[in-house]
Amino acid sequence: MTTNPDVGARPAGRVPTAERTPLLSLQEIGKHFGAVQALRDVNLDIYAGEVTALVGDNGAGKSTAIKTISGIWAPDAGRIFWEGHEVHIRGPRDAAALGIATMYQDLALSDNLDIVANMFLGRERRRFGLLDEAAMEIAARKTLADLKVTTVRSIRQPVGSLSGGQRQAVAVARAVLEDAKLVIMDEPTAALGVSQTAMVLNLVRTLSASGVAVLLISHNLVDVFSVADHIAVLYLGHVVKVSPAAELDTQRAVELITTGAVGGASGGNERTTDGNG
């Protein structure tokens, strides 16, 4: 089975990644928990305005990787570069200050609060010492409109009343309001129906089209191939391949995920990202 050759292809006019500085670059990242080596010599470049999908089997290290980027856990080895400069992400505040927003599967939304309150939770706008409800409503409505979210009945309805796709939209809008440069999405379409999945994938496309980098973690290869510019495969804590999505198909991706085999050798480390070796 092969994918449409146009899926994941670079839009016309985009500068090849080899000629650009990555927004985020992981170099030889390692992380262990006792005797367990969760990440081993992980190399990965993520570029602004592109969707990079991180795929792998259960236990491959995907969660450890995103928590390392997000500042939950510090790496034991390796270096992290942000916009060409080495950085040390010692906690979630450091990640947020750089412009990294992470959307875990639970989305960290408050069901009892409405959409506006969730989007500005902890960053409420004030005027003369009081909450500036009008300004927050205007900003929330504009952000949702920019993301092409049209299915929300009212921005004052409780988040607990929203569908799974709408909740994802609120979480994405919150990240946009925080001026995120990199949005990490952990299994955003898990347990969603067809229409809600399509809504979330459209959000991903809209984010990348606006210049935001997206790191998508997903087990659903159909979703991955429909939005990803590049696919990175993790196998036993090691990135065995990074490739333009257009140069992979589902069968090859499954082979890499399950065996780590690159060029017939298990556990190799091949990188085929537009000549950026």
C-alpha cells in the first residue's frame, strides 16, 4: 500500500530545509531511568511552518522525547538548540518562554469554565484592576476565526459541553494566544470520530500554514501521512529514520516502527531530510 505522492510534499517556493536553521534541534539526546535507556542518541530537527510527525510503537520513547522538549525531564546527554542557539530547558516555564506549547492527551482544560476563561486561564487580561472580559472575548473570537473553527456555538459555553475536536481547537487556540512557535500535539485524534478527526487535522494544517512548527505524535498513520511534511521514526529510544513524508509509504513506515530496520540493518540511523544529513 502506498500513499498519494503529493501527500507531505513541500509546497512550491518553500526553502529546502538544508538551507534553513531549524527552530528546534535535538543533538545526541539521551535519557535513562535507572537501567532503562529511554532515549539514545536522538537527533531531530524541527522547522518553522512544517509538521513533523514522531511515530513509533508503544515504549519507543515518544512520551519521553516530548517531555524532554517540554522541560518535564532534563536530558542526561546531548544538546538542544533553539533558533540556532544552545538552550537548557530546565522546566515547563523555560519551554513556554521559548515558545513551546505542549498539548497532552488530557488537554489540561477546565470543564467547568467557558471557552474564553480556558483560553486565558492564568493569563487573564485586566483593565483598571478588573477582568477585561470584552477584550478577552474579542481576542478569543478572532483567534478561533483565524484557526477556521466554526462549529462552536458560543465562546461562553462550558468546555465540558464541547466535542473532542472542539476541545482540541480550544487547546490549540490557547497555544496561539501564548505566541507559541512550536506546538507539540500528543495523539490529538485519539478516540475521535471521522468528522472530529478531520477538524483537528485541519487545525494542524492551519497552524503550519501560519508559520508555526507542529510536532505531531500519533499512532494513526493515515492521519500522519495526511498532514506531515516529515516523519521521524523512533525505535527503542533511537531515531532510526527521518524522511520527507512523500518519500515513505505506509508499509515502509510500519516496517521501520516494528523492526527499526533501515536498509536491511536493524537499528540503524539514517536521515534523509532534503540533503540535511
